[in-house]
Amino acid sequence: MRSTIVLVSLLLLPVLVIAHLWLYDEDMKPDLAARALSELKHAGIHKPAVQLAYLDATISGIASDVEVRERAAQAVRAIKGLHYIEANNLIVVPARVAARREGARLALEGWLPDEKSVQGVIRIVGEFRPDLELDAKKLRISKFVSTGSAGAGEITAGHRLLRPILAALRVPATFAVEKAGDIYLLKGSLPSEEMRRAVIEAVEDNPGGWKIDATALIGAPHVEQAAFTKNNALPVFLRSYFSAPTPGTLEFSADGGPRIVADATRQMEAEWIGLLRDVSGAAKVDARLNIVPSIYLLQGYRPTSEVVEGTLEPLVEALNHTGIVLDAATHMIPDEEAAKLDALAPLMMACGPGLHVVLSASGGDAAHNDSASGHKAACEAVKAKLVALGVPAAQMEIAAIGALHPQRALPPDAETQTGARVELLVK
């Protein structure tokens, strides 16, 4: 009898084991898995999953940081009836980097898998914005952090972690030319150091000898491209613009057309507007130009005649204060005006063969000599007198461009004089 009971028990043991497994699969396992899954969700795990191999639990999902990952593991470890070891924690923490800017300071924070990644981020952001002070104290490291298959390998400027940060650190391109005394200030932001150098080179060797201060002009990759930065058109325009005796002011912005304020001749206007169209594309050019008849009338015009050293300044000063007023009735040079030419001739001849002078007339009686022909005749008379005094005729050129200098040399009774006034200017 006893042996029969033992035999029956042995035969029923597999049945009991199968029944126990069935009860576990149908009741206990789903309940344990549901409790573990609930704990993962409560801890803040995204896309949580629980796998049970009998009582051994394997958890997975995505945590926002390492602290959340650890909190989820502790919650699962506390469930009675489950066997959990850290090796079965497959929860990953995606690598992330965030930036917060406060003035000239940029604070970086987030999680990365190793120190190499941290240094890579610091290097890339630092090179992109060298003008900012970087604070990376809150960039933390953990072996549980993953960059994902799409971001595996070395972190570069094109990495998904850095693309939004670098995009937010970009600034629009700007460029301006301002004048402060005898110095022209170049200001703004250009997309590269190469373009910055090209702009400076285009203006620093200018005929007027103007000093250039480009300390407020930067060239860096964090500056966005604009219509005026996409080719070499800006340096080409600036080279022409700074060939003027006194360039004006200039301003480019990324969202508008260029604005230029300057004195110019018609020829300069046509050249500048044509070049600006190449620079600005379809944007409208706001040209506020004061048009003068000749380059000689531009403020700041500087003679280019190659004269004997030390002779130019006295002659220019004399010409600035000298005007030859012809007699209104005879259209001849009065004696007192001829005396002015007697004083000018030695100054002109002292300059040597490299001197070139422009003569132009203005004013006069409208009925007699206030005309192109009358002005030309007045200039011819003054030129003939200077030739008679020894000044070579080849050094003098007549131009119909009106008054060359402020009429400071007129006598007190100038209002009663109606003869044409001839002035001279060194080319």
C-alpha cells in the first residue's frame, strides 16, 4: 500500500509541475509583468517593456537621464516575487545636449557617453562661436548613455545633437561703412574670415589715403549667408567706392537692400548702382547720392599731379583763394586780376612738368558771358595770360564744370561785378 502511494505521487509530480506552471503563466506572470510595467511608467520611462523568464525580470525603455533610469530599477527591484539584477536593466539614456545663452556666456548641459564626446562638443561649439564664454559644468557622463545608431561614432558639427544648437547660435550677416573724422569704420558680421580679409584689402589701399578701422568687423562661420555675401561682388564694389576722393557711408542688412549716402558724379553713380545690383541681387538699392558735375568738385578731392616736392601745398592754397574776374564790359583781364596771375605763375612753374591744372568759369552777365561759349572764352583768356608768363599750355585744361572753389577771394564790392569768374584747380 505504501509503495502504491509513493508510486502514484511520483506519477502525479509532473502533473503538479505542469499545473503550477500553468497557474504561473495564467495568473502570476501577467500580474508581475503588469506591476513592473506600471512602475516603469510611473518612474518616467518612455516606451517601457518587461520580459519575464520565470521570475527573472529584464526591463527596457528610454529614460531622460541616469537618475530616472536608476529610480525605475529600484522600483522594479522592490516588487516581491521578482528576481532582478542590474545586468538585466536594458534601459538606455539617449545622449542630449542643450544650450542656454546669457549675454556673452553659453551654458551647456546634458548627458554624453564619455569624456571624448564632451571634449568634442566643447571644441565644436567653441570654434563655431569663439566670441562666447563656454560653461560645460553640467555636461555629465554615463556608460548608460547612448548616441544611437544614427549618431554612433565621433560627434561632428553635423551631428543631430549639435545641429539645433549651432543653428540657434547663428546671426544674420550685416555690413556697414561709417566715417569718424579721418577714419573709416568697417562694422558688421560676415560668414567667413576669408571674406572679411577680402573686404579689408579692397578698401585699405585707397587713393585718398584714408585710415581703415576694421576692429568691429568679424568673419565667422556662425554668420548666416546673405545676398551680399554669396560671391565676390562686395569687395569689387568697395574697391570702386573707395576710389572716390571722399567715400560716404554704406549699410547692408540681411533683410533689406543696401543704403548708400555719398557725393558722386553721374559716371560714378552709374558704376556704383551697377555694381550694387550684383551685390544685392533683387533687393532695391537706396542710393542717396549728391550728384556733382565733375570729380574735381567732390569734397576731399586730392590732386594726383606728380610735382616737385614741397611745391604742391603752396599752389593749392593759393588757388583755393584765387578767382580771376574778367571785366564785364570788355571781357578782358583787368590789371588787378592780371596781378593775381603774375603771382600764380611762379608757383605753377615751380611744380615742374608733372603739374596739370584745370580751368573753369562761372557767373557773368547773362546777356554777354554767362554761357558755355562765354565761359570758355574767359578761360582761354586766363590760359593765354599764363602761357605768356611762362606756364606751358600743355599743363592747362579747360573744363565746363562751373565754380571750383568757394568765392572767398572776391573783393567787398563783388556784388557789383558781373564778369565771368575763372578758377584753377590742380588735377
